[in-house]
Amino acid sequence: MTYHQQFHRAAIERGIPEDEVSKFAKFLRFAIWTSERPNGVPVGRSGGLPRLPVGMEWPSSELGPLPFVASFDCAALPRVDGLALPADGSLLLFLHHEWAHDTYSVVGEQKFARVVYVPAGTDAATAEEPDHDEDMFCNMTRDFVGREYDLFATVNAELPSWFEDDDEASRSDDQEHLARNLAHRKELCALARELWPERNGADIYLGGYSAGIGELATDNMYTTPETRMAEDILEAREKAGELVVPPDEWHLRLEEEALRVMREWVPLAQFVPDEVYQARFLIRHDDLAAGRFDKALSFTAFTE
């Protein structure tokens, strides 16, 4: 039974109309929260040195090698709806968040981020620490090789940040219309929290939403990667003459485009590398299902 099926059955058993449960479930996502807190078997490792395919060079940019963030054993990770991770193999994350953020460009920062997938059965070995400038981390709060520790997983239910907000003024017209047409919205939100109690954050989040989770939480939709992408798309279409958006309609069009992007993309991994930055890797659902991890995009931002 999937997590959505579990939720659906529990809601129906409480007498909530099925059509309302189905509408609500479209906004319910499940994320894998990983942390150092022991819970079952390890699903990955944070820090240390990665196991790379024999003969593969350490992922680098024109400025130098990229710090290794973490690796995940895909076979050990929980299977959650809407996150089509490989059934086996390893997923490795590399990111120099300062260099990435300093580009102030979604396109530019991709040079400083990598997602590497190592298929099961690949001949791999623990990589040696690459040569790097000793001063490259002078403004960072950790060394090039971070503290190594196991990551354990739990599954958490997530909803858009506005979904559980009772402040009508903070919702758009579409959001308010939806909220009013879900008579049992509060009961359904409470049920999701009952079935999957909220926990005290995690080190790395896989799946879910780009906002409203743990230390990455934000109340401003305009700080999310999806909205940055939507704004770039609308501006590019206007520049190409494909679209004309009156100034008084920009907010609405941006929200509509951001929701479309949100349906098309999913957060592959989200984490806070230090106290200053937050980092996210997003990938299209179809690219994730096809294993095209080179299509993942990195988004770094300040935590405040």
C-alpha cells in the first residue's frame, strides 16, 4: 500500500467524502527526511570521501574541485509517491555553495554543482582527496572534507505552506477558492499530521516541497526555486515576443507559471550546508524517472 493509499483509506474511514479526499491528496506530498539520528538501517553517508567509479575524476569546475556533500544508497531509501528514485545504485551530491551563489545566475551556478549516479555493480573505490587551494574555504564554516556520519531516513507528509494557513489575506484568489471548496481541509491536514507526525528537521530532505520544511522554511513564495524559474520563463517569453503580460496581471501570471513548474519539477535534495546558505537540487519528474541526473538544477540562496 502506498502512502497516498494509506491516507485515502484513513480519510474515508472517518467519513470524509471521497471527492474531497481526492482533491486534497493532489496537494499532499511525501518526502524522505534524512539525519544522523539512528532509525533502522543507514540510507546514506554525509561528508567524508565519496566512492566514485574507478577511473572517474573528482567532479570539478574551472575554479577547482567541488566539495562532496553526501551519498545515498537508493536500494535502502524508502519508496515514496512522486519521487521516482532508482531502485538501486548510489546517488552522490557535490556542491560549492559559495561559488554557486556568487554567480547570481541559475545558469551560472550549475558549473559548481553535480549530481552523480553510480549504477549498482559499478566498480567503485573511495576517492582520494583532490588537490585544492587551501584558502578556498576561508569564508566557509567547514573543511573541504566534511565530518563523515551515517544518514537514517524517515518519511514525512508535506503540504504547500499556504494550505494550513488560516490567514485568508495571505492566499491568492485561486488558493482561497480551493480552501473554501474543501470543507474538511482542517480535518484532512490534522489526519496527515497524525499519520506522519512532524519531526525536528533533518540534514538532507529528498522530495516534498521546496518551501515549508525544517530549516529551509520560508513564508515568501517568491524565494522558491520554482518561482525564480517561472519568472525567468515569463521574462524570456516576453523578450521573444511570445507573450505580453500587463503590469497589473504579472503577479497572477507568475503564480500560475510557478504552480505549473511546481507540478513539473520535484526537489531531489535540499539541505543547509552552513548557517548562511541553503541549497536545493531540483529535477523534472520525467528526467528523474529516466535517470537523467545531469538535468538536475542547483539553486542556492541565503537562509534569511
